Amino acid sequence: MQSLQAFKEINFTNIQLNKDTIAVYAVRKAILKAIDNQKNLFSGKLLDIGCGVMPYKEIIYKNNPQLISYTGLDLQESNFHDTQIADEQWDGKNIPFTENEFDCLLATEVLEHCFEPIETLKEMHRVLKPNGNLFFTVPFIWPLHEVPYDAYRYTPYSLKLILEKAGFNNIKIHPLGGWNTSLAQMLGLYFSENRLSRNKQKLGKYLALKIIPYLLKRESKNLTFGHHFMPSGLYGWAQKY
């Protein structure tokens, strides 16, 4: 099974597909694309909530004169990193900043870990300036992780509902991938995370390395939510009026 240390060492923003990255390749490429395509929407003072190692800081800052500052916020103790990298700490509930302090918020793969998501989103809404934006991503197809701090998997409809209840408006939610990306992600996870014999895992990874690029290349460019649609994950924006 893939070790936590191996996950830590896999690059987020320049990830290459190989036997050690097949479990995370599809999702990290999708999140990176979503952020990179819309990084011009990040401006002013940015707060990265649940920042981890702040992997997207460089690409958001790059060629973006609109961004004034980038602050990372994370738990004091995290399963993801051994040392405290964040600029500020929080308890997972109360954000230690004043009202209307930030122009935009970044929350990648965070909301699934919030057992009271509406209350957490209300805190995000509180520290966001009027007309400010929250950018978020959440998984849909992903195994239990950071157990026991793994709370939810959202549909676009449940995610929109809790954002509205927290006071957000102008909510736009999109799939990170569809059926092909979902299958590519599952293949990578199955042959990395499943308890298989060494020979089966080796053969499976070899086959996955052949199939995953084919699946991702064939992913539709016009993904829309609907009956029997399979998103690999979700991303979007929500605004504070």
C-alpha cells in the first residue's frame, strides 16, 4: 500500500505519471487545471484554508499582480505534514481573523473534513469581504483518508445547499472530471491502495500506466451534471454579497 510519506513527496503542480503517482495523478492534474484556468479571479488578500504545504501558492502568485498577499491557515497538527508550514493556525472551527479581512479564500479538499460544514462555511463567509470569492474543491471518488477526520462526499446539489445556508451567493459548481477521469482515478487507487499481492500490484500498475493517459485524453470537454453522470470531484466559486 502507498505510504503517507510517498504521498507527501509527490509534486502537486508538476506531477508526472508513474507507478508511484497513479493514485493521485488524475485528481491533482484536475485540481491544478481548475486553479490555473481561473487564477485571474484571485486578487487582493488571499487566505488558503487547510493549506497543507501551500502547493498552489506559486502558480496563483505567478503573473498575477492583482494578488497582494497569501496567508496559509492550517491545523496545528496535521496528518499531511510533520512541521508547521502554515502562517496561522486554527482549530478547524474558528478562523482567527476579523470580519471582512480577505478578498478571496482558497479551500482545496477541505470541506469533506468538516463535520459541521455549514458552521465552517459561515466562518469563511465572515472573514470574506463583500463581493469576495471562495474557491473550493471536494472529492467525489476517493477512499477514506485522514481517518477518523473524513466526514462527507458531496453531490453538486448538497454542496450548493450548504453554501447557500452559510450565506453565499452566485454559486458555480463544476465537475473536475467525468466518467473517464473517474475510471482513471479508480484504476490508480485500486492498484496502489488495495491490498493485492506484489505480482498483481506490479502487473496492475503496468496496465494502469497504459490505460490512464488514454482515458484522460478521451475525457469530454463539455461536462455537465445530470442523471447517471459520474464526477470524479467538484470545484467552483461562491461569492459573498
